[in-house]
Amino acid sequence: MSDKQENEIWDNVGDLIKSATNVTSEFIKARDLAYKRYRKLEPEPHNRFRVTLDGLIGRTIMQLRHKIDSTNDKISYQISIAISFVRTHFLLNELILNGELIESYTLIRKNFESATRLNEIDKNPLQKLLKKTPNVINIFGVSGKRLYPDLSEIAHFGTPRVGELLSIDSANDGRVGPSLIPIHSEHGIECYNRHAFVSIYFVFWLIQFLKKVYPEYDSTDDDQAFMFVISAAEECNILESPST
């Protein structure tokens, strides 16, 4: 390789590093703007609900830091799923508020299946469930039948309409198309509602699970908080049978 060719390669690498830095910076700024826009437009009942649900999920999952005296394969499996669910729940909050809706719906599908699997483990021998896709309709009924196909369509980018969730942007030369960077969208609240719908089912399951594995667990405050979550969810129309 000649010195000229080597210099051209290093110039190219330098340009790639600059490009990576610039696009990363642009995405960070765009997400920050989308977050601020979401918070500005978020209805007050939704804000109260979101904070309360997050607090209840946070408080209940922290109980799993305590030792469980009697465990088995089912309980161990459920703990792993529950912890993954909660990590995804808080990641979804960030993605939705930052305007990343397709990515959000894809992870809502993951948590939908996780919540289903947690309930299936309670009702079935473990060997019947391993390596099988959770049956959301068996657990969520009509709601699962309506929501899951839409979540799968988005996760697989199954139709052109999924692109509408990218937000539409217009260029100076008159071109109109999907935005490369995340932008706050009117679809954000709808996406959050689907996310919250699944998480409500999860936290109800978690409270019952804690009662089972911790005989000394006093659920009084968490039961009371859950009823407040339900009341707030009804006010926000989150518990309506969902579809995207």
C-alpha cells in the first residue's frame, strides 16, 4: 500500500468518526426536544398515573432483594422474567417520551408476552411451556386478541402504515417523508397507554406473587396503591380494550 492510499484510508476513517459523532449528537438533541414536548403536552391525569404506576412497580420489585426461604424452578424462572419486565418497563418510558415509537411498540410486545408467561407458569407444568410462545389470548382474552396482532405488525414492519409512527418531516426542497431523527408525535400518548395497559396487569401479578413467596409481606400499602392506579387508569381511558 502506498503512502497516498494509506493517507486516504485514514482520511476516510476520520470522516467516519466525525459523521458518527455528529449523528449521535443530533439524535441526543432530538430526543431531548421530543421529551420536553411530550412533558409539556402530557395531560395532568396521565402524569399522575405515570408517576404512581412507576412508583408502585419500583416499590414492589425491590421486595425481591429479600431472601426467599422456599423456592423452586418455577419461582426462579418467574423472578428472572419479572426483573426483565421491569427493566424494559422503565426503558419504554424513556423511548416513548423520546419519540421512539416503533421501538417502543416492539418492546411492548416483548413485555406483553412476558406478562402472559408469568401467568402461564402459575397455571401449567413448566415443561409444557418451555420453548413455546406465550399464548396472550388465553390470558388477556379479547384485549390480547385485539392488541397482539397490531404489536406484531409493528415489530415486523408488516405494512407501510407502520411508517406513520416515524413522524413526518419536510425538507427545505419540498420533500416530505419519515423523519430520520425522533420527533414528538400525537401517537405518543396512545403508545404509552398500550405500555401502561400491559404494566398494570404485570404489577397486579407481582403483588400476588410477593404474597405467595414472602409470608411476612404486608401488602396493605401496595394493594391500596394498586386501586389508585386502577382509578387513575380509568380516568385516562387506559383500561379500554386496546388496539394500536
